[in-house]
Amino acid sequence: MLELRPCCEHCETPLAANATNAMICSFECTFCKECVETVLANVCPNCGGGFCARPIRPEADWVNGNNLSHYPAGKRVVIKAVNLSQQKSLVERVGTLAPNKR
């Protein structure tokens, strides 16, 4: 089950379960869209992969109890403020490669 982390790992912007500005990488690293675009250059500082919009878990019970009340958003806060110098170096190495080629 996808972990819906409650905030951006870099700037700590709250990211509710239904946030449309939440972005994740394949390891579920979670950042706000603004940080992904302006600080990270779409390169995850933890794995080097790219980001996509985090899916929104439905609030309503449309099918078999698969909804937010049965599978709530996570409460575990993960803060890993990005080292801007290291991120710049990582972006220089892999940022020109499409995420599916990294």
C-alpha cells in the first residue's frame, strides 16, 4: 500500500491525502511540486529517479472498502532537507537523462 506521507521532505509543506501538489518517486520519497520543480529539477535527491504526481486515495467507499477511512494517510513525517550543493552535482550528472533512462 502506497504510503501517503503528510508533508514535503524538504520544505515541510503539508501534503494532505488529497493534495494535488504532492509528488513521489518510485521509493515513495515525497516532495511538494514546487520543490520538485524549483529545487530538485525533477531529480530525487535520495535515489536519482524522477517524480510523478502522487495518486489520491478515494475518500468514498466505491469498491470493497478501498478508501481513505480503511487505509488512512500516513502520519510518519520524513524530513531530509536537501543539501543544495549535492543536489546540484546530482542534477549535473543525471538531470539531462529522461527519468526512464536513469
